[in-house]
Amino acid sequence: MKYYLDNVLKGFKCHTAYVELDGKMRQTPNFVVVDIDQDAMPELLFTYMYKGDKYIGILKRRDMKWYLVNTMPEGEYKSIGLGNLVNTVEEGKVTPKDIGKAISLEELLGHNTQPFVGFINDVAYHGVVIQPTATNIGSNQLASDDIDLINLTLQQFQSIANKKLPPVEKVNTPTAQQALGQNLVTPIMNVEETDVVVNGAVPKHPSSNSSIDNMFNSDDIDLNKLTLQEFQDIEKQKLPPVENVKTPAAQQALGQNLVTPIMNEQETDAVVNGAVPQPLTPNPIIDNELEDKEVINFTQADVTGDGMLDSIYLVGKRKVGDPTRYIENMGLRVKTRGKTLAVDFPYGNGYSPILFVGDLTTDGIPEVLVNIFSNATGGYITSYIYSFQNEVIQLLFDSKVFNEQYTGKVTFLNNYRARVTTDRPPWQYTIDISDRDSSYLSTIYDENGNLRRATEGTLLGLTSLNPIDYDVNGEFNLASVQRVIGISNLDTLGLVETYLAWRNATNRFEPFMQYLSVLGNSL
């Protein structure tokens, strides 16, 4: 569950922060993670002071940022039940005037470790967001491939550099100098070099008489003595203009992964012994994989099972100027070891896609789940689960197949009853509708409670698919939800909740439990 919550909080916490869970922890949380609008994407709730009164703030994620979408006086909304459950943000940090503004965890609560509680499918998970500090940034970030050098202070950068650089005597050996001279980890420098890379040649260092270039080309750079301005000037020299990166040629060159550091001893030996490394052949599955699509969401996890983090992109196309935020032709791109594994969804159009990465088959290797909403306010969803284990793409779950198999029947009975039968599993439920409004009942029944005519409802398709630890044993299952309707789409009789687990015997997700829930009435 911590990976799920870590993924949910992306865009709110900084990318170097991470989530830890502790079932025994009972710190008063600073915010709550809960899906209050039942759209399968949790919201963040917190309380704050404004002009001496306590308010409730609600944050919702859009395009990997968290926006303040609502705020209300706590006294008028006691039903939400926050009360003293969470600590109160100090006055001045946020006001009702900030509605529509993107807010980060650091802006709201600061840079300390932040406790929170998440309510996922009515189960409470106590956790903390551990944020990088001056004392832990070295150990945590060295283990990450996603270090944000731009936002590091000079002291933090030097601490990392000191840990990552080998002793001076090892750098000055002839073999090490020869390896450094081949410049395997230097980014593409300019358009001419890009063209050379695309044609398969090994890039050479461009010549320049500038002091910055001389400093960079020198074999005797002392990173510890660089000023912050000098380091930033070097970075500016190394990076190509933005427009050059977006050219097809540059995208193809980036796909060849020339900037990947040496990964193993064999490759190291080849470099030290003077062999010229050849660019990796682009994966034939896709060329220029991100050139014509926008990155909708992004995360990292080892989905191939090789022990290294892979980059996972949810991509799609948005029409320029379209206010509905409708996305077409969505798919996944997984970058691993210089290759790109690509898949476009059989049906990839819709709104507000949700990307989740977690071990759904309990084999120790995460899978990728994507939910796509049929309209901007929820309703039906299109869901896919893909495995990329051993760099092989496998479709494990398709909502279209689910809707074809998980069907049922809804029949109205005499005496104000409705019977729901499901085909998978073959179960039966009875709903008492006698407390419905008399005008509603009179359209179906006569004054004696007998049916005026044979009347049927419908078990609709998938409206929600969420990972859940049903047995609280650390393993993910799937919770699917289908709506039961009566005489119209607005007449909701209940919800069929089917819980699925991966079964190796059948090589698919199978149902192991099912419930029918109905809406209660206030007393």
C-alpha cells in the first residue's frame, strides 16, 4: 500500500521524498488522503486557520499538480468529521482566496517529515512523507537515479559529489583517464553532434576557446572548489537548446541512450582497454516514441524485473485549445536499459487517466494499471493492466473483457423487491425498495404491491477498479464496482463489488468475494 500512496502523492510531495507506513504509529496527521467524491482518485484534506476561524481545505490532483478546489468553514461541515483528527496549518499559509492555486507539501507544511493518514476502501493507513534533508540527502539521493541537481544547494551538491567521486589517485590512472576521455556520459552538445549520433558515430567533444569549455574539458576539475555560478555555467554549456531536443533526430539520438553511465564490469573493461563503445540499436518496437504524444503522467519502478528502475510514461494526445481536457490515443512507454517498450491501448480515449504501478500478481514484480474515465465527471471507466516482466509486454486485464464476462440480471418482484443475479460468480441478492418514494413505486406497482408489468433493470459495466489489500497481508487484490440501475440510468438500486485476485492456474484475475451494497437513508 505504501507504493500506492507514494504514487497518489506525486506532485504534492517533492520527487525525492518518499512514503513509509507504520501500523503502530499514532502521530496526529497533518493531512488526510481520502476519495470523498468517489472518482477513484483520492483527495487531500487539511485544516487551516483564517481570520481566527478553522477551515477545511480540499486538494485535487490534475496534470501532476495538486490544486485547492474547495474550502469551507469547519463549523458548517461537521459531517466531514475532520474535527481534531489533523493538525491545523498555521494562519497565513493558505486562504480561501487561493482556490484554483497549485499547492505543494513544502509550501503548505514545510520541509519536515509529515505524518498523514490515508483511508483506502475504508481501511486506515498511517504513514509519513519523509522529505530529504541536509543530513539524509546524500544517502537517499545516491540510491536514486532521479537526483534534481538544479534544486540542490551548493553544499548539498558538494556532499553528493564527494561521495560519488573516486579517490584522486584512482582518477589519475592512465586507464581511468582514457575512459574519462571517451566521454560516455556527456550529453549531446549541439545539432552537428546530434546528426553524428543519429548516423551511428561516436560523438567527440566540441572544441572551444571559452574559459568555461576549457574548465569542462580539463582532466583536473575540482568539483569541490567550483562556485555555484561556475557549476551552473557549465551545465548551461552542456545542455542543447530546447528546440534542438525536440527534433526527430535528437529524439532518436536520446533513444539510443548514449548518456547512460557504465552499467557493469564487462562494459567497464571494454572502455578501460580502449574499445570504442557503439550506440545501442534503437528498439524496433518504436521510433521517436514520445515525439508525437504528450506525457500525461510519469513514474519509476522496476517493472521488467532486472533489478533496475524503469521509467514509465503514460502518453496521449490532447487537442490544442480543447477546454474539455479530452485525451486521445493513450498508451504506455517504458524505458529500460536503452530500450523503449511501447503499447497503445485498444481503446485509449477519455478523461482524467490514473496511472498506478504495484505488484498485482504477487510475484514480486510490479504491473502497470491505467484507469480512463469515459467522461469528465466519472461514469464508466476503461481499465488496462500490463506486465513488462523480462521486457515482454502482456495484457493481464481489459475492462472490455471484464464487462463481457461479469454480467448479470436485475428483475423487479412483487411486494417491492428487486432481485440481482450475477453470472461471475453465480450469486443472488434481493433488494427491498419499499422505502422508495410513492410516486416512484406507483410507476412499477399497483396499490397492492403487485407488478403492473414485467420490469427489469440492468447491471452496468465497470465504474471503478482499485488496488486493495483485502486480507491485509501486504498483497494487492483488485476491487471492481458495477452499478445496478432500475427503470432508468438515474435510478441506482445498489453497487456490486467484486474482489479479484491473480491466479497462476488460470493466468488471469479471478473473483474470490462479492458484495452488493445499497444506499442508506438518514434517520
